[in-house]
Amino acid sequence: MTDYKIASDLISSSLSLSSAPVAIAFCNELPEGIPEFDGLVAAGCQFWELAGRKVFATSAKDHRLCSIGIHTHNIAGAPETQETELITTLKVMMTLDYVRDDEVPKIPANKNTSAYVIYGPLDSFPCTADVVVVFSNSRQGLVISEAAERVDGATPLAMGRPACAAIPQVINSGNATLSLGCCGARAYIDALTDMTSLWVFPIDKLSKYIEQIAILGSANETLNTFHQRRKLDVLSGEEPSVASSLERM
């Protein structure tokens, strides 16, 4: 199993992250020693931000105000109001033409039902994770996208609404995915600013992503210096060859 502390440190240092990666696990038995969540959230995506501070377990009761999240995560024991709330939510979205009837079945959802969803910092996660979530800006996302394409052998998917669907998308596909969030997630998560987005990684390939992120992060820094100096040369009226620009590195 990947050493989560080392993995977290490597991702954070390679990308200069402002917030540490968080891990998520789905299970049907509550692991010993993990406290259950004590509080109330408006949407399940808020757990991603709270997970940066501590490890905790959630069940359907903790997601009860988020009918879409319960659906995408396929959480067992949903409250009796779940179906009504989901139908009402979708009707409102369809009225606004935010979601169309034929688009609903295409929203990713976990194939397997789980009783618990565990959240916490990757560096201290106490059980086997399913996915890792990283908040990134566009510069960091550039490196991640290049690394993901190299590891997965395909251009990474970029998703919009709902943000929570990125989790089952990664679990079902086994590939890293970019989530631009959704209007709800951007309202509920302080870390999801106009300058940030989310990347979700499958745990099985985490070490491969980390390796390529380190390589491509270093390469991007070197090339950025090359391009910045070349830009200044051209602005000063020069017409440098690639070779001459490289000599100045």
C-alpha cells in the first residue's frame, strides 16, 4: 500500500499546494477508532474541506440535506425524504434548463452501495482510501493534467455539475478527473474559489501520478524560465534562436 504520509508530502511539495490532499473511502463497516461526524452540513461536498483538518466517518444521516450527494455516492440507509427531495431538486434544475431529463441517467454514481464514507487528510488517513482529492489552481492543474494524461493514456475528463459526481466517475473509470465544481459546491466550499478547481485521483495509481507530477513539475519550471527569458529578448528587439536561448539557461 502507498505510504500516505509520503504521498501527501510529495504531492504538496511538487505542486506547492496551499491545502493538503484529502482522502475518501467507502465501506460498509465502520473502522475501529474513527469517530463519526458530529455536526450539520448543507451539502456532502463540504466534507472535502472539513477533511483537511481531521478524520471522520459519515453515514446517510450526515448527508441528509444533500439528496444529489446521497444519489451519486450510493449511500445506504437514505432518509425517507431522499427520493422526494431528489425529485424536487431535479425538477427545479430542469425548469431552469440547468439539467435536462436525458442528462440525469448520465450523471455518474457509485456502482456499489456503502454504509459509510470516511474522510480525512491523506497524510494521516487510517484506512485504505478509494480516491484522493486535491484543490488546485490553474498552474498546478496544468502539471496535473499532463501527468494524468501520461499515466492514464488519455486526456483527462473535465466535469461540471454536480461536483460530487467526480468521485464515482474516478472510482468507476479508474482514471484521474478534473472537476470544475458546480454552483452549489462553489457556494458551500470556501476553498473552491474562482481561482481553484478539484482533481480526483484513484488510489490504485496514486504513486504513478506522483512520480509524473514531480517530473513534469520540474520540467515546467525549467521551461517557464526559458520562455520568460525568450519573451524579454524578443521585447528588446532580438530574434533569438532556440539554441541561443538555451545557452542563457
